[in-house]
Amino acid sequence: MLRSALLGGLTLFLSSSLWAQERNIVETAVAAGNFQTLVAAVTAADLAETLSSPGPFTVFAPTDEAFAQLPAGTVEALLNDIPTLTDILLYHVVAGSVKADQVVTLTSANTVLGEPVSITVNSNGVFVNDAQVIVTDILCSNGVIHVIDSVLLPPAGEAPAGDIVDTAVAAGRFDTLVTAVVAAGLADALRGPGPFTVFAPNDEAFAKLPAETLNALLANPDQLAQVLLYHVVSGSYLASDVLSTPALETLEGSFARISANDQGAFIENAKIIATDIQVSNGVIHEIDSVILPPDFFGETYKITVTNLTKGQIFSPPLVVAHSEAIALATPGTAASPGLVALAEDGDVNLLRSEIAGSSEVFDSVAFAGPILPGATQSVTITARNPFRRISVAGMLVVTNDSFFLAELKAPQATFLGKAGLADDNLVYAFAYDAGSEANSERCSQIPAGPCNGAGVRNTDGAEGLITISNGIHGVGDLDPAKYDWRGPVALVRIERQ
């Protein structure tokens, strides 16, 4: 019954096998009208003459619909990768004329590529590997065609010898990407074991960037590295894996969104034009645009400080967006002159000038005025990768040299549903002693209000190092009941705007 159904399937495709036998395999495929992609591939691979020769050959021919099932961009990529395309096409060809009544007696068949295909017959039909035979015995002058509903892919075999960088160099269309990878100091990392998935912009993609943007990136290795890492995902994700997730976490730290529509598959705004270029340490997918991290030009964050003390006034706090390579203050070390000025006088100008020329700082801003006990004030600052560390510091005014410090990480502008991140972050800030002045607790030595003293600095007995401040204890004329504190002194919130 099954054999009869298969043999009868020919009438659904051609009205007469005699009509087909007048033409060779290529001519028959052209005349049929639903093998246009196959014919284009055979022509591109320079196999048309071979498949028009006497043969005979048996071709398991995928229809245009079968090719359309491949991930977006795959056909275009194969047409630009002739060796791979040739291997795939030869994997569909068997030497000799093997008709349907012979096919159903086999468990495998050796292809011209040298790799066998499996033959399975069950109640659902006849299958070559996982492709179902849907029409049989289209007889041609130099062999026979059997129509299948999906494209056969040769077994992967051993991983290609080339790593990501070598493969990009050899391809010849990723020259700008390779230059950028080297300039950013990422070449060794992308030659490492990985595995990595790289969404690789081709040279045309980089050419779309304004010249000044590309030149600025090439001149700034740190910023360039962040952009490139936004194109890299840890792990090996084939096209089917990519399209099964709404977003992928990149090595830059942000999530890149994946989408698909009738125009193709996209990562952010870049179209994926070639997929599954497998290499020794991962996989490459070619894209037609450079994608920029969501906060590439910086994002605005609102910093809110609440004074939790019962009597201490905060000098206008300083907020700094910087990398994790630096810190405004580190307990156990000596305070910088700028930090001393903040802790003793509430003056942020020297500290801002100290950090102004640092390549590790992206932005700094001071609050407009002091923050009274129980009061709350806010200010905005701009941050982006890798400058996601936000430090907030201000003087506890009625002290010799105490200041509060909060360190937060700016929430990322990511695909939040996938990342499981909140849009804000909240920390308690503790008070520290700058170690630059003896803690006399005397108003005469505290220049700011409400003391308004002379501000004469007494270094005798100063600790010399930054330590946790232990509050006001009545050793001078400051009233502990009014000015002392225990535990955190401020509540600091950061919110992405």
C-alpha cells in the first residue's frame, strides 16, 4: 500500500514521465517551477553542467518551500559560501538511478559527497534522514528525481580548524570588524576556547556608521570593546536556538532583543543575513548593521538621598559615575586632598577636579544644596557601560571630618523581563571618618553651620586613614543627643529614567 502511494505520487507533480524523460535533471527542475532556489544553488555551485551530464544520478530535491524553512539569511549565506553550498548539494545526490521501489528497500544510501543518508520507511511515509519524500520517480534523461520537504544537511563532522578571528579574516568581508577586534584588545579572547556566539557586522555594516563615530570608536579602545562585546554571547547558539529566545545576554552586560517577521530575523535593528557559520570555538551569524548597547550614548539616572539622622546636616553631596577600577574612598587608606576637603569643609570642587581627567570617570554632579535631617533631595546623572558604578558622598556637617558614602550599580537598560532586573536600586549609606583631623567635637573647629566655627584644623591625634565613623560621644561641646547617630545615616536610591 505504501509503495503504491509513493509510486502514484508522481501524478501529482508531472502529467507524464515521458514528458520529463525528454529533459535532464537540471532542465526538469527548471521546467517544474518549484525548484527555483535549488536551481539557483546548483548554478552558483557550478554543478549545473555535472547534473546535465549522462550520469545517471538520483537527486533528492528540496522544493522552494523546503529551502524557505531554513533560518532567515541561510540561503543568502550559502550562495556566498560556495564550498559549503557544494557539499550540501552533493549530499542530495546519489550515483545511479534509484527509483522508488528500490529506495523503500534500503536503510541508507551513499551520496556523491561521500556521506551516507539514512532511509526510513514507516506508517507516515518514506524519509531520507528527517526529510519526507513527497513525490517520487520524476524520470529524467540522466536519472531520477525524488522530491523532499526539507533540506538535507551533511553531518557536522569535526569542528572547523579556524577560530572566530581566523574565520572572520578568511571570509574577507569582516575586515573592519577584525581591525576593531584587534584595536580593542579582544583578539586573544575571541581565539580562546569559548564557546562564543558572535553576531558579526560585515564591512558594509560598519560603512553605515558615520565616519566620525567609527573613528572615535577606534580611538577609544575601552568604548570600542563595549560595543564589540555587545555583539558576543557566551555559549554556542545556532540559528534555531537564537530564534527560540526573545533576548540574549551579551558579554557587554546588556540584553540584545531577538525578533523575526516576514522581512527576516533581527538582533535589535540588525538583520541576520547569514547563520550558523560554525567555527572551532563557537558560531558566527552575519548581520547587516552594527548594534550599539542601549546606553551607548549614556542614560539618565535619578539619585535620591534621604537624611536619616536626627540632627546632622549633609553638605551638598557629590555624585560620580565611574568604572569599577576606582573608588572615591577606600577604608584603610589615606583620603585624597579632595576627599579631605569634602569631609572637613563640604567642598566638592577639589574632589571633582581630581577626578575630572580620569578615563575611569564618565560624569559627576553635585546636589544643589544641603540636605537637612529627615529631608530628601534628588539629582540626575548620566552613566553607561563600563561606567556603571555610582558613588554618592557628602559631609556630615556637625563633625570634624565625617562623611557618608554610598556605592551603587546603575541598573542596566536591558530587556528587563528576561534579565529579571528592577529599574531601581536602593542602599543604606554609612558614615566614615576621613582620618585627616582629630575628632575634638568642638564647634569652634567646625566651620559650617550650625557651629560656624573658625575651622582651625587640628591634626594631632588624627587617624590618618579612612575608617568607619563612630559618631558623636560628647568629648567636646557637641551634644550627642542631638548630633550622634548609630547605623546608616542615609538612604540612597538610583532610578533609571
